[in-house]
Amino acid sequence: MKGTLRKEIKIGLAVRVVLKEDQRTGKLTEGIVRDILTNSPQHPHGIKVRLTNGLVGRVKEIIG
């Protein structure tokens, strides 16, 4: 699943995000959602979240 709709993202969900510093390469980082930072219902580049390890990125894939 893509991560462009806020309603699909829930706290505790396993996701793959692209971090700001990895946007050029597209490298994905796996983690668990701690906070949802995007307020709008959708975002074309992915919903911005904070993972449980403190990293912030945009959701590119929802795992499971």
C-alpha cells in the first residue's frame, strides 16, 4: 500500500519511509509509527511520520 492517505496511517503501524537525507537515493527505512506529523488528509509524496526510533520521514509503503 502507498502512504499518501492519512486515514491509512495508524500509530503502531509498521511502515517504510524515505528520510529527508535519502530523498535523492530513494533509500527506505523501516520502522513503527509513533506520531503522524502531516495534518492534511493526503500528500502526494507521502504522509510525514515520526518513527519510534525518533527518525522522521514520509511513508512510501505500509508493511502487512
